[in-house]
Amino acid sequence: MDANWVLFIGRHTLETAFLVAAPILIVCIIVGLLVSLFQAVTSLKDMTLSMVPKLFAVGITAVIFGGWMLEVVLRFTNEIFSYIQNYGS
């Protein structure tokens, strides 16, 4: 195992992590901006007002994209195990 192989595995791991986390992070950012804009317009300063919509949106996003996220993680896990198997033989 050389340095290029380790860098490839590390890059592949980070790409998969970003790909899996992207839908939830994007939805959380959008909802956070919308709630902040609403709070600025209405002069509301309640901290729970920003947390509840984000939690609800993240839950809905996890339900919608959960199957796809699981497929990506399982595909990545199978690839890693096949790399380990090929390296061991």
C-alpha cells in the first residue's frame, strides 16, 4: 500500500461523506436563512423559532433521501471491503 492508494481512499471517503451529508446540509441552510429573514422582518427574537423548523425540515429530508443515502453508504462499504479483500490476497 503506497501513499497514492491511501490518498485515493481518503479522497473517496470524504467525497462519499460530503455526498451523503449534502441534502440535509443544504435544506438546513435554506430553512435557516428563511427563518432568519422572517425573524428580521417581524423582529422576533425567539431562539426556538429557528430550531423547530430546521428539525422538521431535516426530518422530512431524511425520510425523502434516506434510501438513497443508505444505498450510497452501502456501495461505499462494499467497495472498501472489496479493496481490503483484494489487498489481502
